[in-house]
Amino acid sequence: MEKYSLYSLVRNSFTQHRDWSPAWITHDLKKNYDVIIIGGGGHGLATAYYLAKIHGVANITVLERGWLGGGNVARNTVTIRSNYLRQESIPFFIKSVEMYEGLSKELNFNLMHSRRSMIDIIQTYPKLREIKRKMYVMDIFGATYKPISVSEIRRRIPTLAGGGNDSRLPIIAGMVHPEGAVNRHDAVAWGYARAASSLGVEIHQNTKVNSLLRNDDGTIRGVSTVKGDVLADRVAVAVSGHTTQLTDTVGLRLPLRSFNLSAFVSEPVKPMIDVVVNCPDLGVYLSQTAKGELVIGGAPDPGQSFRRGTNQLVFERTVGAMLELFPSFKKLKLLRQWGGTVDIAPDASPIISETEIPGLYITAGWWGGYKAIPAGGLTFANLIATNTPHQLTKSFTLDRFETLDYILEPGTTTRV
Amino acid sequence: MLIIDCPFCGPRDEREFEYCGPYRERRPDNMDNLSESDFIDYLLVPENPEGVGQEFWWHKRGCGEWLLVVRDTRTHQILSTVEADAE
């Protein structure tokens, strides 16, 4: 791997940047691997990287249906935070946020990581009570969540002109989560891919997996792809919303439903918001990118969906909610919109687990999985390598549903 | 936005309806014959089709009836709408 540095930038400028080596190497698809990871998104690539780096598994392939950075790793709002409610979730997300902060250096890839605080705008008393409960639990586990006054909110977010005393839902309180951050989604996918490739991980793009294969004794045998069968003793599924489409092929039934979650991006404007603003009562959250665009996230589409478009009704509600608080944004034009397919478990918490099929592992149920990429990869790699769950994810296994031990995690956009 | 053709009210837009989950059989009567794992499977494991699936929609801000809608999850095209079986 060519080390990226100021020196390498200057050196390559002498040859008009024509001699940069490829960030990852292209291979021919082999017949056998030690581990097959299905899905070359954030979680799949991070898992491959940590498997190779920490556990020394060399013969790994990542099979990606499309191109790197083209799936849900690019279809999100890059919001990184650890303000969760449950004692199982908070340490996991704290770990993930910490890992993100050191990741640019570790991967030698500029993720443009920007820690900038997340401010929750509270407009109803039930939400205030819920959020105070979250504050007390988070305090126990070491995540920061502090109340701030309405005038402090307005000082920190000058464009927040709505939500006054005469409005439908006046702002009554606010919470600040200083760990809140954003970074660049493509860089996360590319950085992990480049680092994994340099450790010998084979990445195959345009290699759609059609089905899983089982041996006669019930164990996993490999996968059937558009480029032929590929065999391995261990197969890991990291495909976000399409998990059940793969596990159905071997008769494994999972408690997951897939939904479409959409986001919108405005035209770039000068810096005006330097925090992530979350309005849980209205169901909208937004931040401003380094390029100046506003990234606006809303609620999911009602009804299960595998469509990647956006629903006009969701769009109207999200934008309408945003304009209640930020009336001046009415002048902004929206440049892009997208929907991503995400799956959700009955308790809205993730599943990182072995399955009833020996050798088949799944990471699924990531409702907002972007923030979980580093810790998700780390813990999933641990599970695949050692066959025991990582300390941080020992509660996120599939067997919790056998006893209905839910880890209920109500969030901004979950419908639990 | 979906336009759901309610058999009682005619075509109405999605705003009038509440999504009530994928289709599933009625809760089994003889619970004694049902193993715990089968019942949890019934409770938790939904249909999640990539393609045509059946789901319940409640005409909450209309006639109040429950409808069984057949919809393609890839395109959101609605193939049929009938009254949900009211046994």
C-alpha cells in the first residue's frame, strides 16, 4: 500500500498525478476462501479489515453486488453519535464513535472526520421526559448528554428562527451531545477497502450473490454468485436491507422487515450550521457538509419497501417539518434525494450473530448503521474468527428473540 | 405517494391510511398444541418479500375498514385492494 502523505502528494505532482498506484487490487475470483463476506459496504469491508488485521485470517473475499461505496454506505446522512437508551447499546456506540475519531490515521485515509456536537430540539413534554431518562442512563455509561437552554440553542444555531412561543410546537428545551460528528461516507468505504486490500483481502465488485449453499450435514458450503459457485467454511452476510433475501435461500427465517429510509441534499451555501440538529418531535434532522450542502434526513416510508426512490409524502412531511423551525430554508433548492433499504428487527436493535446454520453469520437490523461501522466490523470479525460474540455485542444475538428479551431502542426515525 | 383504491370509498391517497404491517394468519386458536418456538416464530417473523406481498392498511381517516393490499415492494405498484377478511 502506497502511504498517503504530503510527501507522496508532492512527489506525484511531478508526474501530473498519473502514477498513483490503485487503492485496491483487482483479483480473479477463486474457488475457495476461508471466509466469504457478502456485501462490500461499510460493515462488510470493516469486518474484512479487522479479520485480517486482528485475527490474521488471510484468505478472505468480499463479494459486492454493485460497486464499492454505492450501497447504503452512501445512502445515509453520515451522522455519528452515541446517544442511545439501553445499557447494551451505549458502550457499543461509544466504542464506535471513539474508533471513528482515530480512523483517518489508522487507515491512512482522510475521512474528513468532523466532531461537531449534536443538538436535540425538544418541543413536547413527553419527549423531554424520555430524553431526560436517556441522559441519566447515558451518564452511567460515560456518554455525554447535557441539557441546554432555549436561548443557548438559538445562540448556537442562529438560523433556527421558528419554534417561538406563538408556534404550533414551541421549543421548550434542548440537549447537546458533544460526541456527535459527521465525516465523508465514500472515504470510509474506500479507506477500509484500501487497508483491507493491502492485508490481502480480495474485493470483488459486480459479483452478485444469488443464493447461499449448504452441505448435506446442514453446515454452510459457500455461495452461488453470478460468476459461479464460491466455497468457504464460514460465510458472513453484511447486506443491510436484503438480508432475508439471502437467508431465505437456505430456509433460515429471520425477524426482519425492510423499509425505505430517505434523505435529501440542498444546494451548497455558505457555512451557517456547525452542529447536527435533531428534531425528534417533528421527525427531521440535518447537518451541513464541508461542501456547504444541507443533508436532511426524515422518517421512513410506511410499508415494507425495496425501492431506492423517495416517497413524495415523506418528502413533503420532512421538508414541512424543517421549514417550521428554519423558515429561511424555504429559499433553498434541493439538489439530490435518495432512499436506502434498511432492515429492522422487532426491537430496533442490531443483530450480530451466528445462526442455526453452522458457519453462517449475519450482521443485520442496522437502523442507522453508518455510525456503527468501525465497532460493527470489529465485533463481527471477532465473532467470525472465534465463534464467540464480542463482549460489546453479546446481547445482540439472534437467541434474544427466543426468550423475547428485547433491547428496545426508540430513536429518531424508528417506529418501535 | 400511494393511491389506495378503497373498495368502499374509491381511490384515496396514502395520507388517509395507516400501514398495519404485513399479512399474517389470525392468531391460532388452540394454543395448547402450539410449541413456544412456533408461537414466537408466528409473532416475530414477518413476510419480507422483495416483490409482490400482501399487507394490511387501515382506512383510518376514511371509512375505518381494514384492507388487504397486494403491493410490489420494488415499485410500490398496487395490484389489488380488497376488504380484509373479517372472520
